[in-house]
Amino acid sequence: MQIHATSIGEAIPRDNFDALIHSAFDTAVNLHLVDAERLITLLVSDHYELPQGIRIESKDVRFQSLTVGLLAACRAGVLRFESSPLTIDLRAAPMWKCHISELNADMQSPSAERSWTAVWQILNIRQKLNKTEIIADDLFQLNTGSLLSQKISRPILQLISSTEQFDIEDSIHAAEKMIGLGPGVTPSGDDFLIGFLAGLWSTSGGNQGQLSFIHSFGNGLMEIAKQTNLISRTYIHHATKGQFSSSLSNLAQAIAFGSENIRAISEAAMHVGHSSGMDSVTGLLIGLCIWNTELSLA
Amino acid sequence: MATSQRMIKNLYRDSVSLMQFSEKLRALDGIKQASAVMATENNISLLVEAGLLGTVVPSSPNDLLIVVEGEDDSSVSGALDQAEAMLKQKSAEAGEGGIRRVPPRSIEMGLESMPAANFVLISTPGEYAAAEARKALQLGLHVMIFSDNVSMEEEIPLKQYAREHDLLVMGPDCGTAIINGIPLGFANVVRRGDIGVVAASGTGLQQVTSLIDRFGGGITQAIGTGGHDLKSEVGGITMLQGIAALTADPSTRVILLVSKPPSPDVMKNVLEQAAQSGKPVVVDFIGAEPASITSNSITGVRTLEDAAVASVNISKGKSPGKFSGNLPARSTKVAKESATKLNAKQRYIRGLFSGGTFCYETLLLLSEKLGTVYSNIPLNKEHKLEDVWKSQEHTAIDLGDDLFTQGRPHPMIDFRLRNERILQEAEDPETAVILLDIVLGYGSNMDPAGELVPAIQQAQKIAAKARRKVIFVGSVCGTEGDPQNLSRQEAMLRDVDVILTDSNAQAARLAAAIVSGR
């Protein structure tokens, strides 16, 4: 069965590549690139983009024949799998790239403030309805909520404070207490950190001090990301480079520009995994607030 | 109360499944708490704090850790066994369908695995290509023959058979096509749009489609005909079928035809059918006088760039545009500045091309401005290079000519020959400008600039040692969507002082302006 990719993320190699099937889910398959410590993801979706994603829209595609450990090889833009009739043609697929780093969101604008507040309320309601372990409001009241919430709230407060002060060492120290923490294949702490980075990238604009912080923090984060699994580490890797999923970047953009469609966009961003989406949105909303004013290390 | 844990190696389940899985475990008789998390250091520490793990276990972030708290050891152990069985069952289900299939070894076998296919690309040694094409046509498939060395005696009956059965034969020696957005052979990743192209030239097709993309237009179909199609003997069968197909295609609003000038009888038929299409048609019969082609609905142009510009303009509802053939002001300035860097002996252009049509177009444009240009594919026989391995005066060489490709890959893939020739030209005190084409897209070298840059730097050193400066001028044929990425390739070349223009025609005109600008 030959199908055409609808789009490919900017991190998909454009040259020939070899990979091993790392993990397989109902609508997504991760491929571990040979000679690279990261994954690319084959996903069936009509809208959801990933920097490491190869998106296909065909609803009749089944990944049952793609089992963990099988070989995959891409030659001249066509991806084939060992022992599977499935081939995916990447040649005509347009490249998708996240442009969050160009957003330069002004969180002091009235429309951005209004959107931020609306999303914060939606998030808390959604988290309570789903009985997730992390409730955004609880993070600012120590010793409240689940054990996970209590355990993660201190490092989050430490991260906020150290990021405001451009203190790299302390920020990494805080992140280390969160990495790999919580339920899910991408643990909640990792999802929060990814969202937090999205918030920082969204507001950094061309500010050299902020960009320098993000780069240094990103480097430190990749060092400690060895403490989490490869799926999570791949997302963190792209986040340190300003690349996020389409749902998270759409939400950042909608908040920055005060979109009228903010509810639907925020629901889409939260509706990823069991709690991953909500954890990332929590991180995004907090990250957006860190650098409200023009700060310069110079 | 009893607790216990089990580690399952390299097992990944999505978050929702893990949550449901944990809930199922909690619902088992005698179980109070259960959790399935990735075995990271922080999660292990959390489970210890929660009392679900008695002691810290070694972390293993890629493994799944299941912890269970129950009324007694037997319920805990039973729950863990059940958990492992559930997970293994899921893995086995996921493994179904892993039957090894034999890859297709014939067109018939290919059709069995893909019954809806209606198109076959044939790339075999030339002596077998016609037979395979015949089989494909008899199976009702359209054919693209990438292979060369197929004689016209074989080509003609194939195309006649195809026409009688309402099928299309692209080729032989059809190197480039874009069908339903899929690049085939040497082709670029271009935007979809409303311009349909039929071309007898591979690199010509690449240039017009890439420039259409660069100028904001897009392609419906780009049909290659092969180089013999517009000869009298073949009669332009594929080009005429291509025009008919684009005429019938509601997505195509503008038709663009590219070829060297056809035989007069074929040209007449092609232009008649183009006029009857009822759609605006742009024609670049490279080397033919545009005025001799232009009529009410047909716009004749002189260069591939003009063809792309006119097509995009018409597609956007504008007039085709006027084409003076003059250099833009910016390039005139660059030419003047570059000319000042040359010494009196440096008088000649040395064009080293990987694309045959780029070489041919350059020969036409340089001859117009500078007079005689020598080549291995000259415009007239008197200007054939005496020794193709050595340039004389103004020279433009098609390095894709059979003469140069025996025993080595095409120069769009293998840069060794061109790089050697760059160094040779740099040694020549009469060389003023080295003119290059760089072709991106599928099929081409994955990093052409990376191949050229060391040779260019070496050439610059050779010239500098002799107190000269050689000017490098070129154009990159490609798009941002190409695997090699247009911007990245251009940036690498600009970094080593290659002067780049948008098109091959502009590069030729700029080179001519540099050598005649003193």
C-alpha cells in the first residue's frame, strides 16, 4: 500500500536515512534514526503537526504491520518498512515549521492579557474535570493538591524566579527536579518544561539576553534530559530549538494576537494524550508571563 | 498491606492507555493502588514518597515501571502477572500482519500489489526499455521511459500504440516530470497551481517549474516528452497528447511548452493545437524567434526565465509582460564592479554545465552578445571545440554529454569532472569568468554546493597565486522545498564569492556584461 505524506516537519531528514521502529501506537509510530539519538514520528492526523512528524491523512492506514524493532529506510524520498507492504512517499509533502520564535508576543497588550486569562480559566476547569494530578491553580499554593502537584510546585516556583533573574544554574537545578516526573509516556514534568520553553520563545523576540538564556537553558536541559525517555527527549530537543507541535504554537499565537477562536484553539492544545496537552499548556501560560518587560543582560 | 513492582523493558504505551491500564489494575480484587509510569529517577522518588515503593530501585527511563499495593502478597503478585499479560497481549496484537512479502519483480507483480496504479516509470538499460514499455502499455499503463539509448525506430511504434489506446509515453530519455505533484526522475519540489507544462528538455522543465515556484506560481502537471519527440519522424506525438491532456484538465489555466525548435511541420501542428486549446499558451522554442511563434493566444518567449515569468503573470490575470533581454540595474552594477577586478589578458567566459539545455541557452545568449562561442554541442559545426578537454576563447561545455559520462555518473550527481575542469580553467590566464549551473531536486547530488565550494576555493587560490582573480557566476535551479534547500545552497556559494542570479539566462547575460564591460 503506497500513501503520500501530507506534510513533513522541518526535522525530518531530507537525505536518505535508515531507522528502527522504536514504538508503535494506534495512530503514531516512532522511528529511531540510526546514528542519531532522536526519533521521527509517523502520525495519522488531519491537522496535528510535529517538528519531527511525517503526517498522513489517509484514515484507512493501519500501522499493525509496523512492529517494534523492524527496519525502515527512506531512499529518494520514499519510506519503506521491513516486512510491511506500506510505503510512504515523502517527495511532494510540503515542509511544516513552527515559527513561534518569531512571534514576539507582547503579554502586556490588553488583548493578550484577556486571552491569557481566558485560557488559564479553561485550563483549570479542564484539569479538574479530568482529575489530572496537576491543577494549575494548585501550583501556587504549596502543600495543596496531589502528591505529584506538591512535588512539582516548588521546582516550578524556583524555575519562574530563576528565569526572571536569568540564573541559568538555578533554572537547570529546578528543571532537574521536574524532568521525567509524573505519569504518561512523556512525563508531566517534561511536558511542563516543553510548554514553558514555548512561552519563553514566544516572548523573546530578538532580545539577545533572553535568547542567550534560552540557548543556555536549552543546552543544560538536554544534558539532564538523559534522565527521561527517548520520546520525551526528542520533544525537549526540538523545544530547545524553538520547534513545537502545531497545537501548542497555534495556542501561543492565538494568545499573543487575542484570537476570537481562543476556546477551540486551547481545547485542541489541551486534548493531547491524557494530561500531556494540559501540562504543556500550563507550562506555556507560565512561560509567557516570565518576561513581561524589556530586560537586558547587557 | 503489601507492595511490589515490575519493570517491563522498552515498552511504550500512550498516556491514555497507561491511565486506563492503571485503572484496570486498581479495579482488581484486593488491589488498593496501582501505577504504571516511566521508570525515571524522579518518578521512582515520587513512588517511594507515596509509599508504593519500599526502596529506591535503579532508574531506567525507557522502561515501564508497574507498582501495585494490595491486601496481601498473593493479590499483588497476581495483579502484576495480569498486568504483564495484558501488556504482552497488546504487543502481540500489534505484531499481526508482519508477513514478509516478496518485492515485485515485474510490472505484473507490481500491479498485483497496487491494482489501482495506472503509471509505470521504466529505468532499465536502453536495450530492454522498449520491451518493458510495450508490456506496460499492453497492461493499460501510462509510461515514463527514463532510459536513454532507445532508438527512434523503437520509439515511434510505442508512441503510436499509446496514442491509439489513449495512453501517454513520456520519453525515451525523459529525465524529468511532475505528475499529480509527484516529482519523477530529476525533478524539483514545486508548489501546486494552475500552470501545466509540456517539455522536451529535462533541465528546461526543471528551470521553468522551479522559477514558476520562485515567482509565486504553481504547477498542475509537468509532462516530459523526451528529446526526439518533436522531430519529423516522431511528429510530436507526446507533446500533442500533452497539450490535449492539459486542455481537458480543468485545473490547468495556462499551458507552457518548452523545446528546442521543432521540425517545421511539427511546429505548425503544435502551434495549431495550442491555439485551439482555448487556454493561454506560453511557448519557449529555445532559439526560435519569439515573434514567429506569437499569435492571439500564444506568447512566444526567448528564455526559460521569460517563459516562467509570462506563465505566472498570465496565471495571476496579468499580461504576459515585456522582455527586453537587458540586465537589471543591480546586475549591471555588479558587472561593472567585477570587470574592474580582471586584468587585460582575462577576456573569456568558461561555462561548465551539468544541464544540456542550460548550456544550449547560454550558447544562444552569449553568441548574441559576444559572437563566437566554442562548445562540444555548438550552435554550428565550425564552433565545435577541437579538443573538448581544453577550452578555447569563449567556451560553454555540456558535461552531461555522453562523451563525458562514459563510466561515471551524470555531472548533476558526480562533481569530480566539473571540479577538475574548474581548476584547469583557473590555471588559464585568459579565463575571466567561470559560469556554472547548479541543479537541485530529487535525483541530483544531495549537496551540490558542498561539492563545488572546495574546488572554487582552490581555483581562487590558483588565480591569486598568479595575481589574478577569476569571477564565478552561476544560478541555482531549485526550490526551498527541494531536499537540498535552495537558500542553504545559495548561501554556501555566496560565502565563497560566487555571484548568483535567479536564472541561467541572467547568469549568461551577467557573464557577458562582465567580459565586455572594460
